[in-house]
Amino acid sequence: MSERANQPATNRPPATADVSPPGAVPEGVEAQGQRFRLPTDSLRAYTMIFALLAIWLFFQWKTVSPLYPYGIFLHPNNFSNLLQQMAVTGVLAVGMLLVIVAGQIDLSVGSVVGLAGGVAAMTQDYGLLAALGLALVVGVLVGAIQGGLIAYGNIPAFIVTLGGMLAWRGVILGFSKGQTVPVTLPFFRWLGVGKLPQEVGAILAVVAIAAVIFTTFTRVRARKRHGLSAPGVGANVLRVVVPAALIVLFIYWMNYGGGMPVPVLVLLAVAVLGGFLTQNTTFGRYLYAIGGNPDAARLSGINIRQYLLAAYCVLGLLVGVASLLHTGRVGSASPDAGTYMELDAIAACVIGGTSLMGGRGTVSGAVVGALIMASLDNGMSLLNVENYMQYIVKGVVLVAAVGFDMLGRRKS
């Protein structure tokens, strides 16, 4: 980001700049001659879903054995474990999305996961609330420090967070003196490996379906109120039935595997809140505007420094949440915890359609990207693929995703 774009500006509302996130074109609005052409964002979304399904079917086929004649990959027990594995990366990816769409980056989240988780484990003697709360405070404080240096110190985000990756790792190494600290609080451990009773899962399914119905018909009423064309009854029924069927199938599959994992529930809550923040608030729309064209955003009256600082603070909060999930799942905090997690989070965003150039990306895409990464890890582990080959495959997938992004930009 240029120095001129970082200069403070007044807080008057934008006058002419379009700060809507990508893909926010009203339904029913079609460009002339493009009726049968999918938008680039929609094409990418469908491509990701088909790629994920292809990965699942491939590993399901390759894991067929006499003990599991239909394959083990999609078995409820393994699928539940897969989702628990991706929950930490998914939470980090949602936070990383906020800074990437604003044209920034954070290479320190892995080290901060280790720092926040270590602080939580080392303060368990002071009570559960103190341990969990300190992890969140550490995450926000680190985000504020780094965000302040980037936004107000005009230091490139790459340099600040690269230095943070080294510095925060050194801090936790010094605090812990290189020792691994076990998790002793039952609730702390439950956050990482616990599962909800099946009755609670059924209640969550009912609430989710009710939310889908409410959202669908609220959108229809809003379109009619503004004089826009609304989908027919059949389309609305389809928009309710398909998500409802997927919700029921998901909850049934989780309950069959012992219940909804707590980390997955936390990820879903973070994804819903992150989606609302990016798509339905001024804060989220301004982040897209800053990443898309910082000069235009500044001239429109957006306080770029303030919003960048806020984005890094929100990321820090989510890093704190991820540290609790990771530490609880592993059962201990070690100085090397969180190594390479920043790369997994960035890769999840990129694979999910987020542009590293800023201005484009969705929370749902980041979560799907995290699921693709976790599916590759889990499937290759089931097939006993050598570690070196796992790194090669993940690297190729990441480069291919960036190549697809650049190809889409040239065509659009």
C-alpha cells in the first residue's frame, strides 16, 4: 500500500466510491448478452465445490478395504476427525481473509497461536476464565501492536509480521523455557476434543433450518418492497429444501460419529459472524474498498489507518480462539505449536478464491479452502503417503489456485 494511501482522512461517509464486496450484484440484474454466462465468482465457487467432491470421492475409493468395503474416508468417525483437524485452520482463515481483502498479509499467526496457547496453559492455576481470557487478550494485543506499526508506522505488513513470526516464537520459548505444559482443566480440553450430545445436534439443525427459511423469505420481501423482481415459489422452495436437506444430513452424520464436535461448532459460529461482518456491515465493505483501490477509498473519506488496525485486532482475536482449540485438541502447549499454520491459513484463503492483491474474497470460500487442505492432509495420511509427497501435492494445489485466480482476472 502506498504511503499516500495510508495518510489519515476525515470520517465523512463515502460519496461516490463503490464499496460493495465482489459478487454483490442484485439478483435479476444481467448484463446484455451475458444471460447464460456465469459470473467469475460463481464459476469459482462451483469449481471449488466440484473439486472438493472429487477429492472426497477419490479418497473414499482409495480407502476401500476388507474392513471398510465402501471406504473409510467418509466414514462418520473419520469425517468427524477431519472436521476437527480443519477447525483451527478454518478459524485462522476467516481472520486472515479480513486482512488479505484489505491488501495486507500476516505471517505471524502460527507463532501467535503458540504464544496465546502457551499463556493459556501456563495460567491454568488462576482459573478457567483467566486462562481462556488471557489467550484472547494476547491475540488482540499482538494484533493491535502489529496493526499499529503497519497502519500508523507505514511499515510493510510483510516485514512487520515476518518479524513478529520470529519475535513471538522467541517470547513463548522464553516464557515456557522450552518446556511443554499439559492441559489440566477439563473444560479447556473439552474445547478441543469434546462432542455435543445428539439432542443438542438435533436442536441446532432445527435452528439452522429456521434461519434458512427466515433469511430466504426476508430477502424475497425486501426485493418486493424495493420493486425488484423476486424468484418464483419453486425457486424459493428449492432454496429452502436443498440447504435444509444438507443440514439434516450433516447433523445426522455427525451424530452417527458420536455427536457434533465442539471445534466444528466454534468454526461454524465464527464463519457465520465473519460472513455477516464482511457482507452486511460498513466495516467489511470498507475493507474491500481499501484492498480494491486504497487511493479511491482514501479520497472517499475512509480512514484507512483505523480500519486496518481494526482488521488486525479482529484477526488477533480469532487467532486467540484458534489457539484455544488447538491447545485443547493436542492436550498440551509447546513452544513450537502453530508452526506453518500461517501458511495453511493463507493457502486456504487463496484456494477459496481470495485474491492476494486485495479487494476480493469470501468467508465461505476461505472455509471451503480450509476443508480442501484438511481433506488432502487426512486422505494422504490414510493412504500412508510420504511426508515429502504431501508437501509437493499441497504446493502444487496452491500454485494452481493462484494460477486460476490470475487467469480469471485476465478474462474478466
